[in-house]
Amino acid sequence: MKSNQDDTAWIETFTGRKFHILNPVAAEVHIEDIAHALSLITRFTGHTRVFYSVADHSLRVSRACDPMFALDALLHDGSEAFTSDLHSPLK
């Protein structure tokens, strides 16, 4: 496992682990952290009439696509668990 020399730019995840935002290490990414964060982050910057999470969106996309790509579809917004999202039209 790669060690992270820069210990200044990190966030504490739901599970209490460090995630180094400027120098990410794969071993610091845990599915529990992604699932928890995306379940609380809303789509469309929260501008919906009912709560619609990124996790719900990801599940819907995963179920709608070819099963061969279901995992890719499920995790297509996974980075938002750590970095948030830049919304259109600024993307």
C-alpha cells in the first residue's frame, strides 16, 4: 500500500478514515464511505420538489443499463462522495 507523504489536505470520511483529497490513494477509498455520502448528497444542487439523492440516481442508472456495465453505472458519480460536483452549465 502506497503511503501518503502529504498529510495536510485530507477529509475524514464517514467511517472515520482519512482521504487525501490532493493525493488520493486507492486504499483510502471504501464503498461504505461512498454509499453513505452519496445517500446524503442531492441531485440538481437540491433543487427538486422531493429529496433525490445521488445514490438513488446511481441505482436507477445501474438498473437501466446493460448488466455488463451495472457496476460502472453504479459508481459513475462515485467521486462526488469526496469532491462534490460542479453543476451544469459550468461543467
